[in-house]
Amino acid sequence: MTKAIFWTPHKTFTYWPYFIAVIAGGLLPLAFSPSHLFWLSIVCPAALISLWLNSTPKKASGIGFLFGLSFFGVGTSWIFNSIYVFGNTNLFIAFIITLAFVSVLASFFALNGYLVQKYFTSLSIAKILLVFPSLWVLLEWLRSWILTGFPWLLLGHSAVPSPLSGLAPIIGVYGLSFFLLVLSGLLVLAANPRLTNPKGDTVNWAKSNLAGFALLILIALANGSHYLHWTIKNSELLRTSIVQGNIAQELRWNPTEVQAIIQRYQSLSQPLTHSQLIVWPEAAIPLTPNQAPQLYADFTKVAMDQQSALLLGAPIQVNSHYYNGVLALGMGTGRYFKRHLVPFGEYIPFEQQLRGLIGFFNLPMSDLLAGELTQPLITVKGIPAGVFVCYEIAYNALLRQDLPQAQFLVTVSDDAWFGHSFAPWQHLQIAQFQAAATSRSMIFASNTGSSAFIDANGTIALRIPPDIAGSATFDVRPEQGATPWVTLGDKPFLWLMVVLLAWAYRSDRRSKR
């Protein structure tokens, strides 16, 4: 008789932890926008820590890698779209580049699993509630800055909007990631009572029930933080309009389409005569002021005649250098140079070796320079604004650099690179989180959408649907003051994670003596 290869009734199926890791990792992106299944940001990490608890360091590393591969494979699948569709790269190479990118990200989860099981071997409540969250958060922070950083799909971002949104201005994204993971740990303890008394023969139901009760109490307390106010609202509103041009990506840098692009933005803006501020998205006009001085003079004249300010994204030339920037015309003053450039999209690392090798390394506007970290703020009718280009808004250090001076925030973007994927929605959710964390209104202007007005609580007040050309007008309220997170930043919470790990490691060593 032929023996079953994968399963026999007398042999435990040992591959199920890996399958569960793949499923849990693949479901976690649904906690983020556009699905907003927030509860998955608690359940999926709980599944991961449950799998890790009874694993060797090597097995925990493998489980973590598959979890991360599935998580980023689903959550950042839009990377493939930008490389293959717009990067002029063949299917196989685009797949290999995407797989390599996702694998690097997944390695952070592999490292997390290995460290948890290698250096914190004692099965204890502290390991579940302190070690696991602390390592996750520190590795999120590491991922956010190493090799220019990728602060995307940070667990805390999923908490806006949710009952936990009120914690964003207090503890920021890393603090919220930690809070969510503590909730995950409590869920594990409540669902598996034996973990509350690992060295005993009896189940400690009191501790298990306490964990479930604590889970509910923490969520209720976090929900109550919505009633805390950290800033002072200005008495005057700023009537603002967003113009969404919806220019196809393949047309934006085509010289024959320049005039049509300009005419579209002009025609969409023409009815907005009562707006005090009009915002066009990133690189809305594919000409520098040096190339078309009369055009920009005309923009300025129209804005001045209407007593309005125009913020528009455009390439800016200074001597022989080019920047991705934002100009303020009319009743607005100043200009902004993008500070954090996208590798391979706006500059090519190892340019001499890679430039021209494949189409992806030869994208339009991929030879830009970064602006200075500290720049004078753009002002609109005398009100200072924090301006960001594209995914810069995800970088906390850049955001805090402009606060508390900035009284409202503006993000101009072009998410057409990522097509009909999760990316534009995830980007918008990050902007929502940063609005809540800073208690500032956010104007989010994107080329293909969704452009939106976000209030100081991180709630979308009004948006333009994606893939249409149109405009929207909303009264934005500037705010003054600083939230606790703006004042303190991320360092106190990150150092707390380090202290917790050091304490847990020392306790683990003592328990073995």
C-alpha cells in the first residue's frame, strides 16, 4: 500500500504553523485602508505570537518570514505595478525585483521570531505582553529608516480611524503599534488560559479572565481619549479647493501633452473664484519656472486678481540642479523642495552602474536632488503651512520638523504610479494618521485620487473619488499648539521598548539560575 506523503492518522501534521502564518500575514493588510477591518490588527499578531510560543528559534524565524512574506506580498503588491507597468521592465525581472523587495521586508519578522525564542526562552506573561510588542516596535522603527526607510504598513497606522484614534496625538504611531500588540497579547492569554500558569498543572482561570477584561478596559479607555483636545482652533477658516487633474501616468511627461495638461488644470480651477487657497498635486505642471516664465507669471496674476493663493507641484531648477518641489503663488509665499526622495524613482543609487541597465533605472525625473532638512515654511495669507510631497508624509522626523509652527498640513502626491491598488488608499490613511497625531487639518491633493480634506481628528471630511478629473472645496480650520507626540516625538517610547527588553532579558536569565 502506498503511504500518504503529507498526512497519516498516526503522525502529526507539522506544517500547519507555516500555513497559518501565511494566512494571518495575508489577512493583516486588510486591517488597513481601504478594507479598514481594524480588528485584524489585533487578531493577526495574536496568531503569530501563538505560533512562536512553541517554536524553536529557527522555526520561529521561518514562521516569521512566511508571515512577513505574505503580509508585504499582499500589502505592497503595488510595487510590482510601478516596476512592470510604468518602469518599462519585463515581467520576469519585475517579479524578481518585487520578490527581493518583499523578502527584505519579511526578514524583519524572521528576525523578530528568532530573537523572541532565542533570548527570551521562559514562557511567561511578560514575554507575551512586553517582549513581543517591544521587539516588533523596534524593528518597525528600524525598517522606517534603514536604507532610506520604508515606514509603510506600520501597525499603528491601522488605528486611524478606529476607537483608538485618540491615542495618536499622545503616543504616535510606534506607541500605537505597541498598544495594539499588547491587546494582541491579552487576546492570546484570554484565549489560552494555560499560558497564564505555564509551570503548573492547573489552569489559572482568574488570570485568563483578567486578561480578557483588561483587553476590553484598555479599548474603552483608549476610546475615551477622543475627548481630549491638545490644540487651539483659529477663529477664521481658510476656504480651500483641491484640483485633481487625473492625468494618465504615461502622458504626464509627454512633451506633446503639456499644453493639454495645463489647459485641464486651468479649466478645473477657473470656477474656484471664491477660494482663498487652491492646491494642485505633485508635478501638476511638467515644466520648470525657468522653462515657462510667462506661464507662471500668468498663474500668479490670476491668483492675485482673485486674492487667492495657488500651491502647485512642479519640477524646480536651481542653476544646474533639479528638485521636486511646490511653489506658492499669488497670496502665498515661498517654495518647498522635497526632502526625502524615492530611491530609483527620483534618484538612482549607484547611478553609474545601474542607469540604463533596465527601464526601471531610467524613469523620468529620476536625477533629482533632495532639499535641505530645514526650510522656511510656505505661508498662505500669512498662515504657515507644513508642505510635503508624496510619501514624505510618512516620515515622522520630517513632520515634526515643521511643527508646531505649521498651522495646517498639505500633501501633494501622484499615486498614478501604483494603478488600481492598495497604495493610494494606504497613503491616504497615513495622511489621516499624521493629521490626528499632530491635531492639524490635512489637505491631500493627488493626481488621480483620492484627494481629500482631513480634519484634525484624522477623519476624512470630504474627498474626490479616484480616477476622475474634478475639484472639491472645503473650509479648513488652522490650529495652533502642540500635541504630546509633537512635543516629545518617538524617542521616549523607543527607549521605553529598550528598557523593557533589557529588564525582560535579565529576568529571563535569573529564572534559569
